Amino acid sequence: MEPSKISPRRFQDLCLCTLFLAFLLASPIALAIRREDVQVILAENRRARDFPPMPESALAWGVWPRDFEAWHDDHFGLRTALVRTHNWLKLRVLHTSPSPRIVIGPTNWIFAAGVDLEPWRGAVPFTQLELEAWRKCLEGRRRELEKRGIEYCFVLAPNKPAVYPEFLPAQIRKGGPSRTDQLIEYLAQHSSFRLIDLRAALLEEKRNDVGDDYTYFPLGTHWTDRGAGAGMRAIVAELAKTHPTLASVDDSIDGQIQIDASGDSWGERLYLPSMLRQTVRLVTLHDAKTRGLSITKTESERRVVVDQEDSSLPRALVLHDSFGEPLQVLLGRHFSHSLFLWKPDIDLQLVEQEKPAVVLHIFNDRVLATLQPMAFSTAIDTLALEQFQASRELALVFDAASNSPPIKAYRESSVTLSGVGSKPELVCRQETQAGGFLLPAFQLRDGVHAIVRIEFESPIATKSSFLFQTSAERSFHRKRQVRYDVSAGLNTLYVEILEQDLAGPLLFRPGTEPGMFKLHALEVRLVSN
């Protein structure tokens, strides 16, 4: 009797099942015997998710599967190899971006998408109220610092598309004025405040590009050392008009040195460092060896102090984003003492402590789309107070004795009535940073905006925030908020909300830490735009 033969069809099915089974088992086997994939996720500038603890309640069981899935997404075996292959295929074969966060030009130049690109294209123009909010913000900061004899400068570093639009994909082009263009024009027409726009300086420096020596990193979103140097010289030239000694520092360049580094590059984040490579150079300054600088860094606070023994030079406080980081030594050379902080808010207590002659805000121009402009953080915004007192149009009056109209707890918070006699109060307990309190909604009409007067007690010095929704953005987001410094004890804030397309209640977060806050009074008045 002849042995039975396996048909070609059955053999193909067997091979297919074997390959499918091998594919299913490859990931858990790789996870069991190899651990480097978990560590490589640091290339994405974040920590791998920890394994979620086993739930102890029915409510916790409801969210545990989601937390487990997040952990599994970061820890499955062969993750790095699969992500690398996916990104390579997207770039090399399909010639498209492997991430929604970036745009790839025809020569593999990388640009950040979203808030780095759309404001430059004119796709998300300012409204008149937003422009007015920025004017009040900048003038308010200047006014408060001038009272202390301090000069205030707001510096905008251009985004990469503003300097190298020719390397963008052909379908991406400007459709109108950028937010930077709009703000500069609005200030020219309605204010004496003049920000420092670095676009001309960077475009001029671009003329010095030779070969692969560029003013911005081809594979990243930031300026190179040479580009930062051009920005520094433009800032110094502007400041020297009021502080002439700044110009006495020698900024002449001896040359550049090539270093073994990746620079600002998406290569690591895409797990393709060998494929995406660029040349990195550092500028060498003529007086680098003779100018004695003392540099102190505190990484955890993103704090850098630059000192030198030259009393003829002024002191500076520099608040910045990632574009300010390469300026720390370059710009610090022009001051006897300079403190660089990677943060957007001006801390008046720090200003009093540092006693600078100049306070600089140095930001990439994406800040015009990502940062909510706020009046200087003082106990009372005097202009808002004056407008509030002059208005007789009430939109809301709150009764703390009966919590009417009701203020409601939001997320991990609670609201209870308290107080007797002439000083009733509402006790608002905020359990976590995500908690808060929904203030009663009120109605606006055309041509006016709201000013909220709120009186409350805080157990600590902290920051309070008011977040709002619009009909187009039905969620609370940090981009739509107004923030204030508050002190321990009684505080009265006059909160100007310039947005006219308000939808629903305001979210009041009295502090950045858990605590018990006592609300005494709340009133909303409408003022003309």
C-alpha cells in the first residue's frame, strides 16, 4: 500500500498556519529573552509605561484593560525592529512621513507638522480678540517691569518653514499672512510695543550656507549653532540701543568645528539613526579662551546661570523655550550675570531676587499658537479692575450662602456650603491637579466680553487657572486658559476673558496642588471690546 501524499493545497495551508503561529509567538518569545526594546523607547523622549497594579475595586477594573494595553504597546517583543521597519518602508518605499507629527520634504528635510506649520501657512489666523489679548499681555508685562526699572523684550525666533520654505513638499504653500505677520502689524497700528523679530537675521545668515552647512538642522526643527549665533547678534544689537556696553563684547567668529553628534534630529526618534544622518558643527568665538565664564546648570529645574567678572555689563533674566537653549552661553557672554530658565511665566519674586536690568522672553514663533497670552501675574490686573468697576452690565451674580447659581465639582473635587453670618463661603476641595470647579454659565452678546471677579481663600501660594470652551473646541485645554499667581490667604482676581465664542461654564482650578479653597464671592460683568 502506497503512503498517502500531502496535496499541494494542504501543504500551502500548513506552511501558512506555521508562519502565522510563528508570527504570533515571536513577540512574546522575544520579550521573554530580550529586554532592550523596553529601553530603546527612551528615543521617543518618554518613559515606557509601567505594568498597572491589579485593581482593587469594580471602578478600577473598568480602566485596567486600557492601562494594560498601554503597557503592552510599549513592551511587546520586537517592538523596535517592527517600528524601524515600518518607518523605513514609509520613507524609502512609499516616500511619505512615518509620523503624523512631521512632514518630509522631497530631499528628506524634516519639518514639524501642526502648530509648527499651520500658523506659518496662515491656515489658523488670529482673531481680533486674540490679537488684542497679545497686545494687553505684552504691554502689561512691560508696564509692570518698567515700574521696577527693568526693560522687557519679547523675542520671536522663526520656525524652520519661514527660513527654508523651498525644502517643503510642493503641495504645502502659504495661504495668507502668518501669525507673526499679523501680530507685528497689529502692534504697529495699536501699540508702542515692538517685539524683536529674528526672521531677517536668520534669512541673512542663510546666505552663508555652504554645502551641508545650514542655518537650521535638515533633520530637526531647531536652528544650528550658527543660526543661534545669528539670532544672538540680532538680540544684542537691539538691546545695545539702551545698554551700549553689551556691544563691547567681541562676537567675531574664528570658524566652526565638526563634532560627532546627531544634533537636533528625528533620526533617533524614528529608530533610523544610520539612515538619517546630518553634519553637526559648533561655532568657535574669537575670545572664547580669554573670556572667563562660570556656568552653573541645574538640569532638574532647566536652569542655567552664566557669570563673569565684568561689572560694566548689565544683569539679565532670560525665559525661553527649546530655541533659547543654544543661546545660554552665546548670549550669556554679554551680561555680568544671567539666569536662563526654560519656562514661560515671569515670577515677580524671582525678578526681585535677581534684580536684572533686562528681562527677555525668547520663544520660537509657534508660541503664538500654543501659549495663551496672559496679563502680567500680579495680584490685581488694574486695567481689568477699572473696566469692571465702570461696567453696569451684570451677566452673573453668585450667592455663596446658597450656592446659587450652583458651582459644581469637576472630577476629583467636592463642594460644600459653610460659613455663617455676613461672610458665607463655599468650601471647594480640590483632590488632584485634574480637579476643579465648574462656574455657572453666563450669556454674552455681540461686541462685549466678560470680566470675572472672584474672591477666595487659598491655603498656599500657588497658581490659579480659568479654562474655557468654545463652540468649535468643546473641551478644556491649557491653550484656552488664563492663569494668575495667588498668595496664601484672601485673593481677589479680575479675570478678563476676551473670547466671545464661549460655550458652557468656565473651569476654575484654584491651585496646582490639592487643597481646600474657600470661595466668598463671584460676579461677572460685560465690557465693550
